[in-house]
Amino acid sequence: MRILSVALLLILTAVPALGQVSAIRAGFLVDPEAGTVLRDQVIVIERDAERGTSEILAVGPNAAIPAGAEVIDLSDHYVMPGLVDSHDHLGITYKADPEDWYYYFTVIMDSTPLRAIQSFSTGFQKLSSGFTIVRDLGNNGLYADTALRQAIEMGWVPGPTMINSGIIIGAFGGQFYETPEREDVVYPEYLNADTPDEIVKAIRRNIHYGAKVIKVCVDCQAYPYTVEQLKLFVSEAANAGQKVSGHVQTREGARRAIEAGLWSLDHDNALDPELHAMMAERDIFRAGTETPQGIPGRELSESRWERRKASLRDAWEKGVPLVFSTDADYFIPGLDRGELSIEFIKTWEEAGIPNADILRAMTVNGYRISETTETRGLLKPGLAGDVIALAANPLEDINALRDVRFVMKDGMVFKRDGIVMPMDFFHNGPAYGWRKR
């Protein structure tokens, strides 16, 4: 009897019980890495409800469906991994008035708690449009970004996986032009850091308060950071295992950022063919935040629109690692922030970027810049179960991304048949644990 008991115990411990298992029948499985579509595939995903995590167990035409698994029929859909917005600001939505100082006015009027609530709403909208990862690069007040990331990771609310930067670090003044009487207004929107000691302290402060990437305003004032100062950013961030993304708006600032070895250059205004060649050689990501023509209130001159498209095309031709990035931190009547973000594919289309490469920028390169390739991204065994489904093939028509019919985040269905179904994501407590750093 004892032998049987021991044998049974060994069997039970050798074969761990499965958690919540879903099996997706994908009529068409889009592989953005290869740029191909496979017919009639099965994706088996296990979810750990106690930790809020998931793992893809199997993918293939003959993948075995475990007994008791929920079968999700997407046999008439194009199934693919989730999208990435590699530059956004979830915790700010510009006000329309006053016209010239809407940015300054917004950060003065909106408290950090209000912006945390805004960021939840914005993240919710982004997830509904298929963005399962967002790099949230500052302008969140006093760490509203960390608060939202922790709330998502604890299980309080649904939202995308967040790679957040905390407070943007910049030379004196940040991106503001405050008066001598109110120079304190720059904080907490920016951390002033001018000396080596101040730079190190600002980086460490952000990391201590939950930043997962460091954001530096390279050249937001008339006194841009030097190459040596930017190298200090890179080395100090690397000391904590993090990368540095650089806001650049001048050619010289961009050149210095490239020479210093920043992880990404954000915004396209200053980038030219010579800089693109340098970025390609050093494998530096280009997060160009390419606002398209036709966004109400964000109109571009015809010459600037043509330059934007030509610049993106040149970067693609030179082999610069391109990521899809929006910086869509403003309110447009009739569009939620997810829908607004998808509008940015227009720039890529009109620049002549092939659909397959647009899709790679929105997925594969997004996972790379977010440093999630070992944990989530592509639909492969061992990675997290972040899945979206479309009515049409995005490799044939990239505008298929405008109609996301299904979203699964970490093995839980967030959107089905085009309808958001979030209640399972809300809990009466931190379902996945109290403290997330």
C-alpha cells in the first residue's frame, strides 16, 4: 500500500497540473518575422491565474488540445501576435486651449492622480486596438506610469505590458521655458540634471521608482548634452541593466546621441541620410513618431509631409531598425487613442514601406526595442499568450489592422467578436500579488 502511495505521489509531482488552458483554432496564422501566413494552425496557451502569467505550450497544425481546454474558434480570422507602440505617453492628453501653450497648460492643470486615471483609460483603448506592449516615455507627472504598470501587473486593471521611463531627464528647464519666479514648474514633468552627479542621481531615482527604460531629452535647450555626458547616461543605466532612449530635435543632438550609443533615437525631425547610415551601422532603433497628414489640428505643411515620408523611406532603404511609434498624446474627437495610433500606418504606406516591413516594425522590432523577446512577442512555445485576430490579411492590406476583432492578453480574452469583454480582468484586490517593482 505504501509503495502504491509513493508511486502515485511521484506521478503527481512529475506531471504538473495544467492551469487554465485555451486552444485557438487559427484559420490563418500570420508570422510577421517570416512575412508568411500558415493555414489551419492550433495555438495552445496555459494561463496561471494566481500569477497572471501565461505560456504558449504548442503551435502547429496538429497541436494536441488538452482535455477541458476552452476552444476558441478563429478559423475565419487572421491570427497574429500583439502590436507594439514604441513611443507614447499614456498619462497626458493635450488640451486644445490655450493654443500656443497647450502642453505647458496641461501639465500645470492636471494632477498626477488624474493623469494616472487618464493613463489607465488610454492603455485600455490601446489594448482594444491590439497594442499589447507600449513603451510609455514620460510626461506622466509624479510616476503615474509606474502606478499604472504596477496596477496592471498586480491584476487591478487590464492594460498592455508597459515599458515605462519615469520622469524625463533633461538639462536645466527640460522642454519648458519657465519664468525665474516659477522655475520649479519644470518638476515633476522633468528632472533637471546638468552635472555628472545630478545625471547619476536622476537615473537612479527613476529606476528606484519603477522605470524600466531611461528617457533623456538630448537637446531640448540651447545647451545640449555632450557626448561624454550621454555616455554617462548609457553606462549608468547599463549598471542597472537598462537602456537609454533619446528625444532628439537637432542634427547635432542626434549625432551626439548616436556616437554615445543610445538605444533609440526618438522623433524624426533632425534625421537625415548621413545620420541614418550611422544608426544602421550601430543598430540604433529609429522611433520616428511619424504623424500622418490629415489628423485634425495636427496638419503638416506639404513640404514637411514630403520630407517625413522621404526620411522614413531613406531609413528603411539604409537598413535602420525601424519601430512603429506614435507620440499620439492628444485628443481627436471621434477617435480613441488606440484608433488614433493606428492612423499612423498612413505615413508608412505613403512612404512606400512594404506591408511586411510595416508589420515587422509593429511587432518583431517592437519586441526587440522593448527587450521582451525572451518572454513575450511572437507566437512561439515558451512565450506569453498575447494574441490578436483580424478579419483580413495585413500582409496584403496593412489597413486590416484597423479592424481588430479579437485580443488576448496573457491568456485572457480581452476582446471577442469586436466587443471588449474586460470584467474578468478586474479584481477586488491585487490578484497576482501586492508589490510589483
